[in-house]
Amino acid sequence: MLLKTFGWSFAVTALALVAAVFYGGWEAFGLVAILAILEISLSFDNAVVNAGILKKMNAFWQKIFLTVGVLIAVFGMRLVFPVVIVAVSASMGPIEAVDLALTDKDRYQQLVTDAHPSIAAFGGVFLMMIFLDFIFEDRDIKWLGWLERPLAKLGKVDMLSVCIALIVLLVSSLTFAAHAHQHGGAHADKAETVLLSGIAGLVTYMIVGGLSGHFETRIEEDEEREHEAQRSGKPRSAVALAGKAAFFMFLYLEVLDASFSFDGVIGAFAITNDIVVMALGLGTGAMYVRSLTVYLVRQGTLDDYVYLEHGAHYAIGALSVILLVTIQYQINEVITGLVGVILIGWSFWSSVRRNKALAQGSGTGSGSESGPASLSS
């Protein structure tokens, strides 16, 4: 099972490391290994959240996620995306941007760094919406009940998550503008771009997430009608609707992965500004994140350890805040990775305690409530 799920990841790792040695010697070999570990540590929460969505899709769409999705994740976000950033921010053609990345690596790094505030605003707001919609939903399973119960009551207020995200974005952009003016105004003209990028992240979430949620609801209703029809001796098919639902869930997963990869791509420049080494390292890490997602689905890990999804969403919330803070301040990638690992590790430990308590017939552990695990959408 392990080899079947991670086989492609192991193969890509071997190829990437060999390619790194031929490209830049043992130094490149070490950098690729470090970048792969960085990507995995930063994106573990991504795998847990993805698994909650992917488990609703059939085997065909799981294969699409591991094939087409990997191409988008590895080549799109880890190789093409940094080049597109430079091409847009410097108003140059894509070929010029690639040439710059290969011949003038310091200038290339500077252009990507200059575009970071806009990237962070888009990804920060998108991830914050995922977190807010999760914690404002009333769930049967509650991890931190003392916090989640009152938040679930607040969640009954319409559009509360959108209002909070917009307020946070407005504060971030105004703070960024004030700081830029105070220190010479070098980025003052980008404050408006930051605001627009954050709004674009919000709109993207509402469109893609809304369509995914709509079709998910439709397919659940159709499945219920199918069960009723089967009981009456008239089975119905939901294949067409399942296809639409799966497509929009897949699209949602790709946008989600893109938002998670922003911090990894930007953070990679603290290690190297060589686009080839960066693509090899981050691409290898992305493969493991994809394989881990499928492994969690096939093993039923989210059903066995019911607080993992909670921990992953809290890690998403922390990452969204970190991204928005990095619009103005620099935060070490080690801190970003550790926050996610600690929150998910804590939720895993809480799940183990809960399972032991249930097995002993003494109720649930750590102030939780029993019941079926709920999923984010």
C-alpha cells in the first residue's frame, strides 16, 4: 500500500536528485533535498485538508488529482508561476523572464521579492476564508469546544467570514501603506495593488468554493433520491452530476494548492535563487504532499483521527495570518512550518486520546464531543 501510493514520489525524488547532481554538483543535491523537506513541512496541513475533499471523489478523479493535478502543482506553481510573477511585475515577455531567471538570478530574485506583497495578500485572504468558514460552522465533532461552540453561534450571522476577511485585508493594506510612506514610500504605490490582490483572493474563493459547495450539495441530494428510488425498486444514476461536482472540487483543490504554495515558493528564495534547483526541490516536495493526500484518503485516517482536520484548518488560519504579516515583515520559514506541524501534531495526539477514552467506555477526551467526523468543503 505504501509503495503503491508513494511509488511515483520515490521515483521523482531519485530523478530530481540525480538531475541536481548533473546540474550543479553535490551542492545542488543538498539544496534540492532541503527544499523538498521545506515544501513537505509547509504543506502537510494542505494534504490533510485536501484529503477531506478528495475522499468525496471517485477513483477516476483521484487519479486525475495525482496526474493532471501534479503537473499543475509541480510545473505550474513551482516553475511557471515564479516566471509569470517576474514577467508581469517587470512588464516583460515570458521568454525574457526565463532568460533573466537563468542569467541574472539576483535581479530575478529581487523582482519576485517585490511582487511578494500582492502574492501574500491573495493567498492570505483565500486561506483565511477557508479557516473562517470552517470555524464558524456548527459541527458534531468539536476539538477545542470552549472556542468552537461560541464561534459556531457567531457563524449564524450571514457573511460574517467575508466581513472579517475584508476588515483584516483593509487593516493590512493601510498598515503597509503607512509603513511604506514612513520609510521613504518605496512601496507606497503597491498598497492599492495589495488591496486589489486580496479582493481577488476573496472573489476567487467565493466563486470556486461556491461552485464546489453547490455541486457537492446537489450530489448529496441526488444520492439521497437514488437511495429512496432503490428502496422502491427504481434505481437512478448520478454519474453526470457526480462529474460536474468532481470537476469543481478538483478546481477548488488546485486553487487551494496554489494558495498553499505561495509561502513555499517565496520562502525558497531564502535558500536559493536558482530557478532550476528550486523547481526540482519544491516539485519533489509537492509530489509527496499529493501522495500523502491520497494515502490519508485510502487509509481512512481522517475518520480514525477526527481532530486532524481541525488541526489542519487551525494551521491554515495561522498560515493566512503569517502571509498577511509578511506583506510588511519578514518571518522565517522555519517558524511557518513549525506552527503547522505543532497544531497538526496536537490534533493527532488529541484524537489518539479520544479514541482511547472511547475504547475504555469513559466518554470522549479533552472536552470533545462524540459523533461522526464532519468535513470541510
